[in-house]
Amino acid sequence: MSEPYDSGDPRHVRPRAKDAKRIDARRRETLIAILSHENGRDWLYSVLEQCGIYQTPLSTDPITIGYNVGKQDVGRELLAAV
């Protein structure tokens, strides 16, 4: 049986840190590939528009407000990545 994960043990943390760096690098490369093409930039802009990041999330319906805020959070995450 394997020993349980211990976040205070460098032997356990090191492999996961390496994996996280590799994943981040792949995501950066993917974003660079998307942004290096005009079609990719157009697509990303349309996704950001659909997320409504520059619109108010307000509505008379609280469920709609929550939905709109969620879309905006996704859009802001994408914008931060750019």
C-alpha cells in the first residue's frame, strides 16, 4: 500500500510541482498558438463578449444574476490569462 500524501513532505510535493509547471507551460503554449492567428484572436474575443465581462450582471431575477456573474468569472479568467 502506498503512503498517504503529505503536503509537508518535499518528496510528495516535488513531483506534483513539476506536473503543475508542465501543465502551465502547455497552457501558455496553447494560448500563444491561439493568439498567433487572426482567427484565434477573433474567436477569443467572441468568447469574451459572450461572457459579458463588460456588461452589468444585474437582473430582476437572482438566478439570472448568479448565472451572469458565473459567465463573467470565466471571462475574467480568460482575460487574465491573456
